[in-house]
Amino acid sequence: MAYLMANYPDMDMGTSMVLSTVSAGITTSILLETTLLHLGKDRLPWGAAAKTAMGMSLVSMIAMEFTENLVTLGLSDSTTTITSPNFWAITGLSMAAGFVAPLPYNYIRLKLWGKSCH
């Protein structure tokens, strides 16, 4: 979203949010998780690794990205630039909100499957 805001300031905010969420957040996460499940200790085949990655975190990633975008949208305006200290404060707040948003879902999923976080 920062790239789109800096390089395409006239882009509609809704379009910017959708593009940044899908391209940077969800797609990157699924690709990374798929790769780790395939190359890591699980050694899943590519298809199974992709299916597992999508099942593991798709809802969590959507919640995180949606929350981050809402915070950024709510706190920034057309004068907020990437060089502004406000931009970096807003970015930090949006990342913190994005971290907290999926925690209840993740906790419930871990409890459901009898897994422990520690």
C-alpha cells in the first residue's frame, strides 16, 4: 500500500487496498508457507503444501490485511507521504493492529486441533 500511495496518489483508495492486500499480503504469505511446507521438515508435495498453506492462514491473513488497511485508511490522508514521520507512525500502528486482529481466530484453531503455542 505504501508503494501505491507514493507512486499512484490519484488511485482510488478501495482499489489500492484490494491490490495491496491480494498482491503483497495474502499471495506472499501463501507462497512463503507453501515453500516452507515443501522444503522444510514436513516435505509435503507442492500441491499438498499449497492446500495446507491456504487452509492454515487464509482467514488469518485476510483479517490481518483488512485490519492494517482500515487503520492506514482511517489515520492517513492525501497529505501523508512516505517521508513523513506520521506515515511511519501510522504504519507501525497498522502493523500492531494487524498482528492483534487474527489472534482470537488462531487461538481457537489451535485449541480445536489440540495444538500448543508454547
